Amino acid sequence: MNVGRSVGRLLKYSRVFYAWSRKQTVLPYLPEDISVEVTNVCNFKCAYCPQSDPDHFKKVRATTLKPDQADVLLSRLRKSGVRTNVLHFTLDGEPFVNRRFHEICKVAHAYGFDNIIFSTNGEFATLERVLELPQSSSARYTFCIDFCDDKEYFETYRGTPGSWDTVKNNINAIVHDHRLDNVMVHVTDITSFKIHDRAALQTHFDGLRKMFDGTRVAVASRVFHNATGYLRDMGNGTPRSYNLCPYPWTSLVVASNGDVVACCRDLQHKTVLGNLFKQDLGEIWNGEKYQQLRRSLAEGKPEGACKDCDMPYEKSKFSARNIIATGLIRLQVLE
């Protein structure tokens, strides 16, 4: 563990916590939790994702990031003062659909982003493709894969025919190949999307854990909803307590066309806060649109992409367990 870097991150996020708890709209720091989308095109049409909507690309244009465009975005982040080495290649789409993904990772490494985390459905994460990712003594990769132990369930709600076996085999190949000791795989159980009985969920989760072994694979469960954050029991009339969403105080999410959107759930660009191809980060991060987003959430009156999101009402997101997991996995506080 890099003690100096970890201490720095803890101090950084203590400032973030203070600004969030005080509901500040102008922030005295830059975001260090950065996500950049490499494509919004996907080979899956998951039931819980806008990709399954035939009109999805009428609402948002299909785009794919090129290495030279990634250079522009990452250069702007560094010139603005972003110092983290952690980078998420996540929003919409499947990163490995972008045939130049490994080149984009090389650009990221050149700018010191050597701890790369991204969501992938795993179908194209073959050994051949994964071994293309640039390697160095400091390079680290974390793959986040949504999966389950039931082939029929998976191929009904998430994958395509035959994809369950492919994903399972790819995960096992990655975590057992000694050349990929710097790759960690986080598998999340999607069973709760349609199954809600606790005993059944536990049985499926146990089955999923038995499918994988090794020190470089971790299996987790959570309340699973659709990709844009609309939980199944939203609007059922039950009183719900409102919690202030921390994302606009912590995270910057950049789409492959340069749009800065509200968060990683804003797949349809309902709230565009600026464009990093056209503007500097500081101009966006504390611009009027970002301030208004923070203000509306602080007042308990979510707008745009935040209007129907479950985040403020989902208690588990604000539990100590989830906060610790977010710090360790997403924010890499104790790297």
C-alpha cells in the first residue's frame, strides 16, 4: 500500500465530506473521482439498461472515443490540477467494443492514470484482449462484472444466447493467468433484479461464489435496479427519508462526446453540465450548471437526471458498510 498516497486521499475526501455536509455549491477543490466513457455502444441489450430501448440512440447519439480525443480530455484534467492516479472508464457502453481501448489505456498511463477501473459485461474480455492492455510495474486494473449463477436467467435479462459460458470462462481465465496478477475482478450478483426472496437470493449468491476461486476475484451482492437508478419500489406511497446524494460533490463523469453529465447513472445525458472538449474543468466544475445541480439536491428538489433517481431514498447506499466499500473499491482510498 502507498501510505503517502492513501493519507493524501483521506485528507482529500475529508474536505469533500465537509463541503457536502455543509451543502456548499462552489467547491474549493477539484474532483478526484473521474469517469471517462470510451464508447456508449454495447453488445448486450440488458433488460435494466436503456440500451434495450430501440429508440435509445435517437435520444443520445452513438459515439466512440479515439486515443487522440482521450489525450485531449486527460490533458485538460491534468492541466486543471487533477492529481489522482485512479481513472474509471465507465458510463454507458462496453469498453471492449472499442477496438482501440488498449490504446486509450496507454494514453491514460502516459498521464499517470495507472490504476484503471471499469465496468465490462465480460463477453469480449478474452485473454487476448486483456493482454493487450499496457503493463508497467505500477499498472493496476479492476474489472467490474455483473453476473449470476443461473445461465437462463442471465441470458434472459442481461446477455445474449451462449454468453453466460463465455463470460464465466473469461473471468476464470483472467484470474488464473499469472501474467495478469495486476488484474482484479469484482463480480456483482444481478439476481435481485427479478428475484426478491431472501432465501432464494442467498442460494443464488452462494452458487455464484462457488463458481470462482482465487485471490483476484471478489463476489458481492446488492439491491439491483435498472442502470439509471430507478428502484422497483419508487413511488409506492411508502414514506421515504431523503438523503443528500454525494456524487455532484465528489465525481466528474465525462461521456465519449465530451459531455460532462450529472453522474454515472445519466446515460441519456439528461443533465449536461458542460463539455470537456470545449471547456476547462474549472469552468465546468464550479460553473452555474453544476452549482444549480448541487443547489437543487441540497434543497431536496432534484431536477433533470436526478428527478426520479433512487439514490437519495435508498438507505443501503448511506450505510457504513457501503461507504467503506465505496472508499476501498471505487475511490481506492487505501491503495
